[in-house]
Amino acid sequence: KPDIFWDGVTIPLADASVDCAMATEVLEHCPDPQAVLREIARVLRPGGHVFITVPFLWPLHDAPYDEHRYTPFALQRMLRASGYIGEEVHANGGWDASLGQMISLWVMRRPMPNALRNVLKYVSYPVVRFLVKRDKVPAELDWLMITSLWAIARKA
């Protein structure tokens, strides 16, 4: 069982009571992600860190609670506006991993007969593996395709 439960509005912890926090694959499900980031900042001690991951290239899921997709620039602005400094936002997966992910998602999630899915899994596996192995995560955040983002920031 979790140590604490959170209602999505107020974290049941005292102000400035933790050194670090993680929000992995959470912000895209929050109607007001800025409020969530501010609430995390409230419980972080000065100098405390938050680690965040968000999807970029992913199907709609957990309907109707799939709210957002983030660009690196929007995530960085949201962190700054929520009282964080030293924010770093990085891409996961580049063009090749993105294509591999899309092929895999299509094979595994598209409605089709199981026999066809099994053939496509067998045929697509070497292609997806090749794409993922040769993928280069882009350093420049312009004109790129990414699978997801990760960020780390410090409370001022």
C-alpha cells in the first residue's frame, strides 16, 4: 500500500517537508498541471528536486482523463512559472524510435484478427528492433520527433 494518498489537489504533507518528488506519466492526466506543479513545489524543501516524465507520441488512453501532450518549451515554461529553477528538459527517443514506437503501437493496438496480428508482430519485430538500435536522441529541440520527455528542476 502507498504511504500516503493524494486527492490530486492537496498533497497530505507539510510545507517544505521533502527533498525530492517524482511525477512520472502523471501531468498529462491533470486538468490543471500548473496547480499540480505548484503543489509539489509547496512540499519540497528549498533546493529540493522534482523529476518528471511525460509522453509525447502516445495514443489517447485512460479516457476521458488523458488531458495533455507537452512540448519541451511548454514544460520548461510551466516549471518556471511554478517556482522551479535550473530546469532541464530532455527528449527521449528521436525519429527512428518514434517510428518504431508507432509501428509497434499499430501492430499491438489496432483492431485486427489475432492471426494477422501474430504475423505482423513476427514481421515487424526486426524492423522495430533495427529502428530502436539506430535511434539517436536529438540534442537540439527543433524539428524533431520524440517519443517522450523527461525533466528535472529545483525548487528556488
